[in-house]
Amino acid sequence: MKWVLRGVLLWSLALSACAMQQVNAGEELDRSVKAFNRMLRWREVEQAGTSYVEQGRQEEFRKQAEVLKKRGITITDFRIISTKYLPEKKTGEVVTEFDYYILPSNSVKTISYRQEWIYQEPTKNWKITSGLEPFE
């Protein structure tokens, strides 16, 4: 009887650990998404790329960021519309909206930005795999 009780206890602990890891990964996704978008909002695009863009896509991201900078795009606000964490795939799907303007115009436009994120196991970090929107 003691062995059965110990087995049930160990099984319960293992399930709890798995559930806790999923919750932590989901919470970390939320933190990463907010930090990344906040950096874009405050013109810290290079730092956002270095910190949150998947390694193989950083050069493409830098080029896109340079185009935004040359065009004089100013982001005035952002909203995270939805965040979907898919633990079985270790991915996240996020939809944000950015309010922005391009000088010399003073009219504010809104663009939807769909972001795809992937959880990297060894480093336990979330990285974005989608590029920047072209802000037209």
C-alpha cells in the first residue's frame, strides 16, 4: 500500500511540475511580448531585435528596422489585442495594433501586426519569428 501511495504522490508531483512549467512559459510569453512591443513603441528597435528576434532572422529584422527609421515612422501607442499560447507546439500567436504617423503628415494611422513567437528550450526564452510590418 505504501508503494502505491508513493507512486500516486510522485505522479501528482510530476503532473504539477509540467503544469507549472506551462504556466511559467505562458507568463514569460506575455512578458516578452509586452517588452518587445514597448521597445518598438519607444524607438528601441535595435535592442528589440537583439533581445527578442530569433537568431536567424536578426539581419532581416535590422534591415526592416532601418527602413522604418529612414521613413521617420513614429509609433504613438500599441495595444495587444490577443495572445494565444500553444503549449503543445511551444509557440505563441499574438496580434497587436500600433498607432503611428509619418512626418510631415500629422494624421495618426493604425496597423495590425501579427506576431509569431517560439519558445526556445535550452535558453528558456521566447523569440519572435515574424518580421516587422511595412507601416504604409
